[in-house]
Amino acid sequence: MYSDKVMDHFMNPRNVGEIENADGIGEVGNPKCGDIMRIYLDVEDNIIKDVKFKTFGCGAAIASSSMATELIKGKTLEEAWRLTNKAVAEALGGLPAIKMHCSVLAEGAIHKAINDYRIKHGLEPWKDDKNYDDDHHDIGE
Amino acid sequence: MDSKRIVYMDHAATTYVKPEVLEAMLPYFTEQFGNPSSVYTLGRKSRSAIEEAREKVAKAIGALPEEIYFTGGGSEADNWAIKGAAFANRAKGNHIITSKIEHHAILNTCEFLEKQGFEVTYVSVDENGVIDLEELKNSITDKTILISIMFANNEIGTIQPIEEIGRIAKERGIIFHTDAVQAIGNVEINVKDMNIDMLSLAAHKFYGPKGVGALYVRKGIRIENLIHGGGQERKRRGGTENLPGIVGLGKAIELATADIEGHNARIRALRDRLLNGILEKIPYTKLNGHPEKRLPGNINVSFKFIEGEGLLLLLDQSGIYGSTGSACSSGSLDPSHVLLAIGLPHEIAHGSLRLSLGDKNTEEDVDYVLDVLPKIVQRLRDMSPLYENFIKGGR
Ligand SMILES: Cc1ncc(COP(=O)(O)O)c(C=O)c1O
Ligand SMILES: [Zn+2]
């Protein structure tokens, strides 16, 4: 059911862990729907120097977390903000339709972590048009 | 990782076909292929093979051969029992009682009947998955025509007080159906002693072939036909019989019920070794289902802080096959209705693992799982934000 890329990122997830005193932390999802993702950012000069994640969720959720963190590492905050769940899914060689909702979490967690950083630095948070916590199931494809 | 070893522990999903069963079936694909309805010798031989299988099924559950009807599996038997009894007794009433933890073959059939004007009560279960008998009694009305309660649950393995339910139904003159798909070969069943009016079974859960099952209908119980067609199954189920399948079902049920006690003792010992090992080696783990009144091969546990699909994928990488009640693996949004019915919070239901042992499992299999599983659970916990919160004392 999963592509080889998904299985690779699930079996050997990149960037699992925490960052102590992270510049930005974002968490989305809730235990009820079965997926929770937390992202830690280390930001220097507007660039994501390091990123780590922890995810409670299915194979697709863990693989998406891994791929999303790979895709934003070394990028500016603006670039990271523009990462969509679609791009994450594409980079993974596609996800089964019913699993698209699991990849939305990564996008949401990154947005939250960036805004956490912005708020901590006295900056205006960027506006998000989606609510990733409630029923992320509807957001999918 | 050692990926050579294969440990199949999903016998509640389906079993392999025993060699003796396959052997019994084979001639009926090739030489002995005649249509059981044909009058010539070849057909008559097929007919007698079917009648022999019918006798074996009847004997296994304490019924009469003429009370056994072959079907295309457990789901068809369930559909037939529920719809057949509902439509045949519409003049008497429109109320059906079942439970919240039935298989979808029952639940979705009841939902369909609700759209047809029937009323259905879904009785609750306690935290061990046992039917609330008081609630069952209290939900009976003059309009109640059918009670359908499964013998043993496919997910958590809990065995229901079927005799008591049979007694209640009999006292009130209500038809009692039980889905015994998981129970055959694991529990002694006598439909007469237990006052069971209808019973569903499926061969592929007890080392027989897939796509063949049976419905027992007590003499005198009237149900409408489900499959209309030719005059097969004494005009009750149209369609040329699944001859090899039926022969396989007969052989399989004969083997499965020959020594239920011996089978149980062996499987239960293995199961308990595995279960105790899991509970000992893996902290924050909870057993789901009744501690004693459960199917001998069934283990259903929830590991806190992790999700079941990831667990299955990692187990698969180590050659271990099990299943989970997590939503993400089923494709639906909610975790298993059974785990929710016994009162598990969503996140605990998501972290469930069912291992169901069978005849070929060995102590080595158990030890292998006990070696692999704790590492996999820890690996997923180390990735889990819920576990991080817990370790840090909650946030
Ligand atoms: C309790 C129960 N009822 C019904 C069924 C359906 O049986 P079948 O798959 O043979 O249609 C199953 C099998 O999954 C089951 O476990
Ligand atoms: Zn998921």
C-alpha cells in the first residue's frame, strides 16, 4: 500500500528527536484522530539550521514528518511556510488517498513552529487559513 | 534484522487450510466434479459428499443435518439470519436486539434494516466486553422478534454468556441467533442445550477454505430466503453448491471439534506465555477483553503512547503478522467500534495490537515475538510526543 520511499522514511525516519531550547515549537493533531506531530526548529538568520520531530501516528504520518523536516532544513522561514502537504506527499512518491490527511499534519506543525518563533521574537504571526487541530481529515486532497 | 522467520499470529483474520482438509477437497475439483443436482452417478456422488459434510457440521454443534444450510461464508450466514428472520416475522414485530460489538456483517445488516423500518437496540458491554444482560432483558418489548449476540468477539476474544441469553430469548419466545464464526473449534457448542435458534459459522476460521460457511436454523424457525434461485439447499438457498468448499468445511469442522479441550489447553498455554511476557516486558500496556472468558488464542493489548499501524508495519518487517484496531489502518476515521464500546479512550484504542495464535504456532514463535515486540514498541515510543510528555511529567 505504501511506496518504497514512504517505507524508507518510515523505517529510517530522518530528524527524529527534540531540540533543547528550540527557537520554535509547533504541535498539531489530537490523540482522538490518531495522529499528533510536534516540530522543533533551530533558526539562525531566518534560516532553519536544524529541525527535529516527534510523531504519534501511522506509517504515513511518520514518513510525512520525516520528509517534511528534510524539505525545510536549510530553508528560509518563508520557504518553509510555503511547503504544502501535497509537496510532501509528492516527495514521498505519493500517498494512498485515505492517507493524505496524515500528511497535512506536517504542514500544520511547521506553520505553528514558525509562528511560535515569530511570537517569541516579537514578530507578528503569519496568518494561517486552515485549522489543523480540528478534523484534519477534511483537509486532505 | 532477521526477516527470514515468519510468525503468523492473525488466525482470527483467517487460517491456512489443513493438509487433510485440502486432500479431502481435491477430488471434488477434478474427477468428482458432478453437479449435485444431476441424477446420474457422478452427480449423486457429489450430492452424498454434501450430505456427509452436512452431517459433520450438524454433529459438531449438536444440530440435525436438516437444520444446516451451506452459505458463501460467515457474512452471508449473518445476513441471511438477520434479514431472513426480520422479513419473515414482520407481522409479529419490528424490533431487533443486538450488541455494540458485533461484526460488521451483523451491524451493517441491522443498519440496513433500520432503513427498512425496523428498530434496533444495540446493547452495551462492560469494560471486559461482556454483554449487559440486564440491559438486554430491559430492552425486550412485545415487538421484539430477534436477538442476535455473537458467541465470541473477533477482536478482543470475549466469550458471551450464550446459554443465559438463550434462556432469556426462549422465555420470551424470541428467536435467538448467534454469530459463532470465531467460536467454532474453540468453545464447546450445543445448540439444543444452549437454546440457540440460528448460528453462523465460516470454514476459514478453523483451517478450512475461504468463501464457504453455514447457517444453522432450528426446525420450526421460519426465515425468508436471501439467495433466490434454483432448488438447492432444500429450496432455501439457490445456486449450484460450492462442492469442494463444502467438503472442506465438513472435514475442517470435524477436525476442529474432535478435541476442543486438547486444542485449547495447548493454544492457551502458548497464549498465556506470550501475554504474560508482553505484560512483563512492556510497561504501560493494557489487556483488552475478558481476562478469563476469552478465546484461547486471542491476545488484544494496547500499548500507551503509540499507534497501531506503525506497529504492524515494523512487526511485518520482522516477519510477524498481527492486526490492530487503530483507525489509520482501517481507512475509517474512528478506531475499532469494539474497543470504543469497552470504554477505551481513542488514543488507547489506536495503540491496540491483536495477536491470534493458531495450531502451527510454537514456543519459539512466542519467544521470537517476545524478543522483537518490546524493541519495536520502544522504538515507536521514542518517536512519540505523547511519550515525551509522559516522561517529562506531562505538560
Ligand atoms: C465474528 C465474525 N463474524 C463474521 C465474519 C465474516 O465472515 P466471512 O469473512 O467468512 O464472511 C467474521 C470474519 O471476519 C467474524 O470474525
Ligand atoms: Zn494516519
